[in-house]
Amino acid sequence: MAALVIAEHDNNSLKASSMNTVTAALECAGEVHVLVAGHQCGAAAAAAAAIAGVSGVLVADAPQFADGLAENVAAQVLALAGGYTHILAPASAYGKNIAPRVAATLDVAQISEISRVVTPDTFERPIYAGNAIATVRSADAVKVITVRTTAFTAAAGGEGHVATIDPVPAVAGSASSVFVSRELAASDRPELTAAEVIVAGGRGIGSGDNFKMLEPLADQLGAAIGASRAAVDAGYAPNDWQIGQTGKIVAPRLYIAVGISGAIQHLAGMKDSKVIVAINKDREAPIFAVADYGIVGDLFEVVPELARELARAR
Ligand SMILES: Cc1cc2nc3c(=O)[nH]c(=O)nc-3n(C[C@H](O)[C@H](O)[C@H](O)COP(=O)(O)OP(=O)(O)OC[C@H]3O[C@@H](n4cnc5c(N)ncnc54)[C@H](O)[C@@H]3O)c2cc1C
């Protein structure tokens, strides 16, 4: 049995999600290959070849893959699918755009957002916003899987390990879509889904201007800043900061929830965090039920004080 991992990358480096997906693939099959479909993506391919456990890297290097268009990458995956029992992609926007196209064309059921590999044909996946775990068995000859990356540790770079890198013939680009432009939010902070520490704000913060008060605390901790959906919907924070069922799934070492009540849809995105700290003036707020440490108090006093104390302790 061999598994193919669809690498998420920017042509120069691999996204952390690719490493977590490799770990899941290694639990599915004895041999794991990684597909790097990109343009001038030699550096990303070399990074994939250095991942422990990966035995081969397939590189489709052509202009039609430069921007990761799902139609083109899915066609490339389908051209290679014949040799694999498992095809895995991270359950990120990138992977979720590609995997269903592959599954539909192969006429197999996609297995979405697995959180555990029980056996090579049986998987666990969260349902009902993470309130229940379904165990699903697939009888399909090829299992097309997206991986909840926070549920799998990242495969390490192998010490001195280098897998073979083989170019594969690039399929033609699809005429059905063209890349027009990309708007990237530039930030010096870590990316939310890869951050070790996250400071997240909710509706309790009260305004977009008030949200800036999270920055000194985040600066002290080298943290990413996230938000609840209520804060995003109110325009206090940008859309790509949203954490939860309809936002990003995160599992940092430390999650500080500020003025967030702890609705189940929010918990669905962060309850696997290793240590959760909640700051809320309402001692009955449900967030305290999942918090390891809780501070009942006014966030406008607690947050600046916490930032000051951290600065003093340095
Ligand atoms: C289908 C669906 C999907 C959803 N997806 C998501 C999702 O992905 N992510 C998400 O977050 N939500 C999601 N929601 C919304 C979710 O149900 C909640 O409405 C939302 O999480 C509430 O956000 P909040 O905790 O910031 O706001 P609130 O529930 O209004 O809580 C604000 C908190 O701030 C506290 N507070 C106020 N002032 C202060 C102060 N001065 N000091 C300290 N504490 C204070 C209050 O005590 C309160 O607990 C979804 C809902 C649905 C129906």
C-alpha cells in the first residue's frame, strides 16, 4: 500500500499542514510519496524530500501550477492516482478545494477531516462541531482523505534523510479557470493555524479600536491574534482571524480567550489547545468549563496588566 500526500506550499517552502498530513499518511500506508505541483518549486520539493518517512517526491513543475489552482492540481493528482491506495490533503482551504474534485472523478466517497487513523480503512472524524466523533470505514479501493492537521503531530525533517525526487509529466491546465489575483494579508505575526500561542478576542472587546489592546500582550508572547465569529461579524477583526466551526481550527500550546463566552461553535475550533486561559467578567461564561486557568474580571484592566507583568518579568 502506498499513500500520496498533496503538498500545500508556496513554491519555495512547504506549509506546516503538509508535515501533519504526512504523519497521517504514514499511519495509512507503508510507503508515502508527496506530490509537489507548482512552478519553479524545486525548494519546496527539496523540503518535502527531507521529511522523515517520505520515500519519494513527485514534482509537477509547470506554469499552470504556479498559483495552486484546484482544477489543475486535481487533474495532476488524477493522472497519478492509479498507483495509490490513499490520497491525502490537509483540511485547509487548499486541500478542501482539491480533494472533492479528485474523489468525485474517481467515484469514491471522500473521507473528510480525519482526526485519527484506526486502521488503513477506518478513520475517526469529528462531527456536530466536534461534539461527537464518528468512526467511518471505507470500502473504496482508493481512499481520498482530508486531514485535520491539528490532530496529527508534524512529521520531522529527517536527519540526513533525503527521499528521491522524480519529475512527472505535467498535465495541461484547465480552461475552466484562470488565476486573476491574490490578496494576501501581510502580518509579522505567526500564521494562526501554525501558531504556538494565540490571543483571541471576542465581542466583549467592544470595537475594532479596542482590539488593538491585544497587541502588546500578543507581542510579549510572540502570539498570533484570533477572534470569535461575533467579533468578526461586528467588524472588530478581519475574517481570516475567525476561529471555530466556520473559521480556523487551531491547537496551540497556549490559547488566551479574551471577552469570549465560549459558544460550542467557538470551542469547536480551539478546544484541543494544550492550555486555555479565559478572561471574562461573567463567572458563569461557558469558556470557563474548558479553561485551565480563568480570570474573572474586566478585560480592559486584566489584559494591559498581564502585558505589563510579562514585560516586567523579561
Ligand atoms: C452555524 C454557526 C457557525 C458558527 N461558527 C462560529 C465560529 O466559527 N466561531 C465562533 O466564534 N462562533 C461561531 N458561531 C457563533 C457562536 O454561536 C457565538 O455567537 C459566538 O462564538 C459568540 O462570540 P463571542 O463569545 O465573542 O460573543 P458573546 O457570546 O457575545 O460573548 C462575549 C463575552 O464577552 C464577555 N465580556 C463582555 N465585556 C467584557 C469585559 N469588559 N471584560 C471581560 N469580559 C467581557 C461577556 O461576559 C461574554 O461572555 C457560529 C454560529 C452558528 C449558528
